[in-house]
Amino acid sequence: MDSAISSCAAEPPVERLARVLLATIGHELRTPLTSIRGYIETLLEGDVDPATAHRFLVTARRETLRLGRLVDGMLEFSLLDLAAAPLGAACNVVEQIEATVEMLSPMAASRRVTIRTQLPQAAQARVDGDACVHALANLIENAVKYVDEGGTIEISCERQTPFVAIAVDDDGGGIAPEVRESIFGLGVRGNAAGRSGRGIGLAVVKAIVERASGSVGLEASRLGGARFVLRFAEG
């Protein structure tokens, strides 16, 4: 999905690590910043009723706070660090899905992409709320970018005891067969001709999920494109 990071065989490991970490940080900061900018630009256009304006401001504030927590967290560890997550971390993943969809709705609207959800009222899982949003944002943003304009994304959540499963389906071109086994590797992308990126998003998703002792996999989608499934232990 994202384009590969170019590398030189002679590049010192420390310099390559620093470059990868900087690219990862930039990648993760871009999504909330894009969301905040989208809502502010919509408000500045002025054609928004008071209730909708209030909802947009609440979303922008929530993303600003999450952005601050993300920056604080990056000062403590890399998102590609697979160390165990803090004990006791848990959240209602349905709330995180809804927050992520709201965050990315300006981006989806700009490409006329429809995002549908099939969610239970609640689903508690053993994953930090911000971490869950980070992983979902990468998957959904990728889907928004790589489906055709006017495409469809479907997000579902269900209990698969002892797990909670979150699926992100799209009706895009899917993942090229030759990279399906390595798609979660850093610098690997699928058939994304003409799309910008650095092959970071899915590697970050894998790292976040594994920190929570969960899993992520690529499956066949009934919509015809890609289907990514996150599984976390029930909370």
C-alpha cells in the first residue's frame, strides 16, 4: 500500500534506524493533523449549522489531545518497539472505531468514499484506547487512499471468544499476491501505483497490535478488495 523506503546497503545501521524512526513519527503525526485541519477548514467555509459546528470542534479538540498524548508517548518509546504494553490496558473498541471514523470523515468526504460500520453496542478488549485508534487510523486511512474515488469501506466488530475481532474491508484493488506474505514488513507496499507513502503504516499497525498481545491478518474481502482483521483478547 505505501511505497517502499529506499535504502543503501552501505548505510550505517544507526543512521538507518534514525531515519526510519523519524519517518514513522512523521507518518503517525500526519493523520490527526490532517483531521484537525479538515474540520477547521470546513468550519471556516461557514456553511455549517451550530450543532454540526459544535460536533466538529469537539472532534478537533479530541484529536488535539490525542496528538499531544502521541507526542508524549513517542518521547518514551518507538511505535515500532514490540515490548509488552502496560498491564491492565483496556478499552471499549466500539468507541475507538467510532472516534476513528469521525476523525477520518473529512478525508473520506474529499474522495467521496463511503464508510459503513456494523458494530455492537460495546466490545471491551485488552488494548489501550489510543493505541487502538492509531492502528485503526492506519488501516482506514490506507483504505480511503487506495480505493477508487467514490469507493466503499466497511468496518465491523464482533466477539470471537476469547477475542474481539475488528475488520476493515474495502472494494479497492486488493493486495498484490507477491507481497501478501510480507505486507506488514517495514517498507513493503501493495499494488499502489501513483500513490505516495513510505511503507510504514502496516508495519506500525503490526507493532501496535503485538504490543497488546493481539494479532493482525490479511484475508479475502467480500467487497472484492482488501480485508484486514485485528484481534485483541476480550477485556
